[in-house]
Amino acid sequence: MLALRFGRRQIERERERERERERELGASRQGIPIGNLTSQIFANIYLNELDRFVVHTLKPQAYLRYGDDFTLFVDSKEAAAAVRAQVTAFCRDELKLIINPKQDVMVPIRHGIFYLGVEIFPSGHRLRKRHWRRIQDRLTLQNVASYRELIARHDPQKLPWLNWLMKEKLLDQFS
């Protein structure tokens, strides 16, 4: 099984409409800030057509999309190449989107794929090392519950490590 992974893309048509509105209002900003709630809503509304095309026309074994990141799973390298060409053409011709070539990769699933900060393998999944460093740097009393849930879901064997780290941070904070 192969995973066809498409990453960050610009929603060009919506950005152009937003620029036109700003020009009319005399604003100097460009685009919609990433992380802004409106950009997430626009991605879901705008990419709904891509969802329908993939699910009803291409019919891959599996299809995941979160915001503007999406992954398709197909049987063979040849099928992945054909799906890649169809998705790229659909995005270019119908949605007026350009897929970032750096994020457009075909990977045998047995090697694992990276998706939304998680390494996914046929046998399971785990958090990326980069996320472990971020957790270590950012862990506080206010966010420990969020990180505990994230670790419990993706790397439960590391919960003792989180408990130890939290005790160390508490000792440092109150000493």
C-alpha cells in the first residue's frame, strides 16, 4: 500500500478575493493569517469539492484531510502516480490551487508517513521527536492535561516520562 501525501497549499482564489476586499477598504494586509479561524473555515469550504472528487471519483482505499493537508492511500506505485496526476490537475484546473512540490511525496506505507506531527506505521503510530522537544520546552501546569492526552493517545509508554518531567518542573518552579 502506498500513501500519497499532499501538504501545505495556498488557497489562491480566496486570498485574491480577500486582497480585493482589502484594496476596496484601503487595508494594507495581505492574505489571511495562518491559524486564523477564517482560514480554517475557508479551507474546509473550499476543499469540500476536492473531498467529493477524491471520494466519489478516485475512490482510494483511504483518504485523510485536515485543513489543507491531505493523504491518500492506494494499492500500488502506478495507482499512486495516476491519482497524483488527477488530484494535481483537479486542484490546478477546478480549484485554481498549486500543490507545493516539496510536500507532494509518494511513500511506501511500510516506511511510515508523517501526518500532523505523528509518525504512522502499519503497526502503530508515535509522536515525532521534534514534538517531544517542544513538549519538554513548553510543559506547564496549565497545559499538562493537553500534553498528557496527546501522549496517552500516541505514545502511552512515555507517560511515566511525562510524570517525571512534570515533577521536575514543579520542583524548579517552587524552589
